[in-house]
Amino acid sequence: MAAQRAGITTVFILQENENDLDEVAAEVKKNLEIIPVHMVSDVLDAVMNG
């Protein structure tokens, strides 16, 4: 996954795409914090509240 290669450890994905994570290798997922979100406000909440 490009995020991991770029040194990114936290990624936000749309909740609608959460099923697509089945296609991502477990080795990649274990090194990422993947946060499913519904709206941009969910991203802001996660960033501001840790």
C-alpha cells in the first residue's frame, strides 16, 4: 500500500469502502491504523480528539 511505503501510519477510508480492506494484505494492515469515516467531520473529530 502506498501509504505504508510513504511512512504514513494512519489512514482514513470511507465506511462504504471498508469491505475493500479484505483485498489488502494482513501484513500491510497490521502496520496501519485504518479509520473508517462517513463524513469529513468524522476525520476532524478523529484528528482533534486523538
